[in-house]
Amino acid sequence: MACSFRRSIARQLSRVLDLPPENLIKSISAVPISKKQEVADFQLSVDSLLESSHDHSRPNIQDQAIRLAEKLKCDTVVSEISTGEGTVNFKINRELLTKTVLQQVIEDGSKYGLKSELFSGLPQKKIVVEFSSPNVAKKFHVGHLRSTIIGNFIANLKEALGHQVTRMNYLGDWGMQFGLLGTGFQLFGYEEKLQCNPLQHLFEIYVQINKEAAEDESITKSAQKFFQRLELGDLQALALWQRFRDLSIEEYIRIYKRLGVHFDEYSGESFYREKSQDVLKLLDSKGLLQKTIKGTAVVDLSGNGDPFSVCTVMRSDGTSLYATRDLAAAIDRMDKYNFDTMIYVTDKGQRKHFQQVFQVLQIMGYDWAQRCQHIPFGVIRGMKTRRGDVTFLEDVLNEIQLRMLQNMSSVKTTKELENPQETAEKVGLAALIIQDFKGSLSSDYNFSWDRVFQSRGDTGVFLQYTHARLHSLEETFGCGYLNDFNTPYLQEPQCISIIQHLLRFDEVLYRSSQDLEPKHIVNYLLMLSHLAAVAHKTLHIKDSPPEVAAARLHLFRAVRSVLANGMKLLGITPVCKM
């Protein structure tokens, strides 16, 4: 794979530069393919080399590149050495390149790209990823959809790299909303509706009781009383709360299954209602708790009494807040998991909240607060279903399935499917995920149903279509051809472009592992699909001589394998027919 070539180039460079090969590996990168001309396969950035050698005199980069290239020799691996702008370029022996890459893709299977030396020496870590985190009885809205698919991607990537990952769903399952809900259920609740569609029914009750409370103060008072009963551990109130929570989680699990997402633990704010009191006592014993005129308690983050730089941790009635419960949760998780990193995936509106929580942990003397990381994301605008504004994630999933089924039934080439609903859902989800992941996570974006479902262009539908098409090639021709192949039959420009692109997969994974942005993988897969579409038009298998057909089939099989690997990391289930 790319790695063995990189190592070979690094060894030659190390002899000339008198540097260990390990120091050179990350300065050698696979060259992105170009439509204009056939490019070299690898390039060494002289600039990054000088940065790593801390040479501050910075001689002319171009001169350096030319002088270095003159000292290097071609060998059995490198067939041509040239210079670009501040780079030394290496072209690999064409047959060796083709054979090595294709063998590696097939041999490594789902691990292709992850065994690269770019990841060597990577310590295996314990990582907690907290994501999705809907509020029981409130809308499971589109913001939670983003948190769910982004968190799932991060957990998938970390797992693929060999880390021990705990996927955590931290539910909003405590607070004043349950006072309203408990009161609301006593007034407007129906047992059979709760059993039949708990999320919908609880949401309807919540909307109705809020409306009533706005007009009638006595309802607000009963809601406060109900929440006090909960806080004091009243068994009857707790039993009702527990039912709301259990039924909601059952419903969530069913929805997550449709999304192809699972969690190792369902936690929630309710777990920390007592432990947050311990946090307040601890803050007090360390002299960090300051009472305000209003009776609330705050922690000074500035260290010099700046009233605008505080984190409020207690209400005037002594009850805890969201921040207090997050502090208790972080301390508890450290005790339980002894994590190396804990990642919170929430919208960018919560950036300040997490900065404050991490700061308070630090002030309390927990050095591991530095291991906590917030991954913020932007908002989706304009997501409406045919029934109007989105209320539930399930409405979005149903809409996706419905529209995709209509699209598929209107296309003449659609195959007879055993389960068209399931295929429509998988293709629709791919469309949704790719539209979401194409840009930077922190950017807001405007959602468009029409753009999501385009089958041409840079869409998830196009990725699924490419995968299904390549799968059907293997099914049609594969049985007799896939034993061996001859690389001399894969020297057309279209073949070399695909091979060069496959060569870059490890670098793309490496970039995503560094900044946790899925866009690198998305753009890579879209380009791979476009290259496959071009090759499919010109490199025919039917009516070609058997040895040519076998070689081409190997190439397409390698493309399909890498396409499937990348899609699975993004949280997409590849389909074999559509």
C-alpha cells in the first residue's frame, strides 16, 4: 500500500539527508490526481522538511528541492524523480504500483488504510463519546439528528483506529419539564395513547400544559410541587417519571436502529441529581462557592472577582443546574471509565457552557479536564416535511423513505428488490448524511430535499448507486475471474487514476482522525465514485479477453471495497441493489 512505497522513499531520503526514516514519513504525501495530466504518485514537501528540522535560515526552497532531487536515484520502486514547486516528486514503477495497491486493498479488507504507518505507534486509548442526548418529552428534533450522525461518525472512526470507545447517550431526563409533564399527564393523559405512541403523546401533553400554564398560575404551582415531589423522592411521582423515561428510551432505540446507531450506555441528568449536591459541597469545602445577592451560587472563573466571568452552579432554592449535573457526570465518568479523552458532540450554541464546565473542573484541581473536548456543530435551516415544520426525527425518516421510494419507482433501471422500503431508507439516509457531512461541521447549512435526492452529482444517492452498480458487476462476471489478475492489463490512464486515488485513502483517514471532520472522507469517496463511473464507461468487461476482464474486475472490486469501508465509517450502510 501507500505505506510500503512511502517507507521505501523515506529510506532513500534518509541516507541522503541523514535523518531517521520515521521523521520523513509524514512529509511524503500521495499526490491528488489531476484531470489535466498524469501526475507523480508521491511528493516530498521540502518546506515541511525544513520546518521539522528547525532550520531558521530558510534557504530558497526551490533550490533545495532541485539539489535534493539530484542526489536521489531511481531504483526498482521509483521509476522517475522530478521537482515541482518546493517539492521532490516520485513516480512509482507502474506495474509494481498497480499490483501492490490492489493486493493490499483485497488483503486488508475493512482495515485498508488503517494499517498505514501514518497510524503506527498510535497509543490505544479509552474514549467516551457523548452524543445525540435528546430531551425526554420534548421534540427529538433536527439538532439531535446532527449530534447523532456526527457522534456516530466520530465513534466509528475512533473504533476503526483501535481505540476502546464508549458511546454514551446523556438524556435530558430531569428538571422542571417533568413537573409540567407529571401535572399534564394527570390532567390530559391517556394510558392507551402513552402505550401506543409515547413520544408523540408526551409531546402533545407538554405543548398543552405549557399553554395552560401560561394562562393559569395555579398550574405552574402544581408543576413546581410535582417536581419538588420528584426531587424529594416521592415514590408515586418517581414511578410516573420512570415510566415516561422507559417508554421514551424504548422508542428512541427503535428510531436509532433505523439510523443504524447504537449506544453502550443510556445515562441522564437524573443520575446526577444527588451527586450534583456532592459537587456543590466539594466546591464549598474548597472555598470556590460564592453566594450572590439573588441567593444563587457561582464559581469565579476569572480568579479576580470579575462578576461577568462566573459559572452559576446553584439556584436560589438550592437545586442544581445543567452545569452542576455536567460537572457531576464528568467526575463520575472519570471514576468509572478512567478515560483518555471525553468528547461532547453538541451544537455550537453550547460552546460557552462547555468552556465553563471544563474551567470549573480545572479550578477544582482535576487536571484531566484537559482531556475533555467539545465538538460544536452548526444548525440546519429549512428542514420541513410535507406535513409542515419538523417535529420528530421519525417524521424525517418517514419522509426520506417515502420520497426515495417514489424516486426509485420512477427510474426504469431500478432492480426488483426484496425489501424496497429498507433499501429506500438506506439510500435516503446516505443522501441525508452526505449532504450534512460535505461542509465543515461548525457551519450552518440550508437543507434542500431536492438536492438531497439528486442521483447525479455529489450526493449520497450517487455513492449508493456506484456501490450497487459495482456489486452487480461482481455478481454478473465474478465467479470465474477473481482468482488471479495480470497488472499489465491495467495501464490505461483511467486505471492509473483510480490506483493513485486508492493510494491516498490512508492520508484521508489520517486527516479526519486529526480534526474529526468527515468532509475529507466524503470528498474522497465522491471523487472515487466519479473515477469509477468514467472507467466503467470505457473499460468494458463483457466481450473483453478473459485476462483483461479479470484484471478490470479486480480493479472495480477494489473500488467497491474502499467505497464500502468509507461509507461505513460515515454511518452509511452500502446497498447491493437499487
